[in-house]
Amino acid sequence: MHRYSIQCEFDREQVAGEWLRWLRDEHVHEVLAAGATRAEIIRIDGPAWAFRVDYDFPTFDLYEAYNSEHADRLQADCLGRFPLELGIRYERVSGESLTVLPDPAQ
């Protein structure tokens, strides 16, 4: 399993709300259609408006296919709608999932 995560922080509540609606209504479904098998949106505790989105891909190869065939287009769409100038900070990380408890295979 390979996990791809995006963390977003917002300076303004209104922008965060608009972004969250777009994410739930459109973007998550596009990433799932492009190869992810699971998506989870997490509201991060704290004073700032911040969210993390986790996408799971069954294999690194499927994640790489997503990256090479879809990621640029989807990221450009996101930045076109929600540019950094609106007070948004994005951070992306990915990595191999080593342990899931309880083990879903059991």
C-alpha cells in the first residue's frame, strides 16, 4: 500500500470552506477515478483552518501512474481555483504503508 497525503492550511475560514466543498464534491472523486482506492479527509486540531487528505494506492506502481498521468492536471486545477495568494499553504508527502492494525487480511 502506498499513501499520498496533502496538508492544507488556510488563513481565512471562507476560503477553507469553499476548498472543502470542492474537495468533497469533485477533487477526491477524480483522484479515486485516477487510481486511489481510498480517501480520507481529516480536520486538523488547532487554531488554524487546516486539513489533511490521505489517498491510498494499492501499489507504488499505481501511485507512480497517477503521478505521471494525472497529478499535474489535478494540481493545476486546484491551484487555478485556490491559488497560494488566497493565503493557502500546501504540503505533499508520500510513502509506503508498512503496518495497518488491525490487519484487514485477517
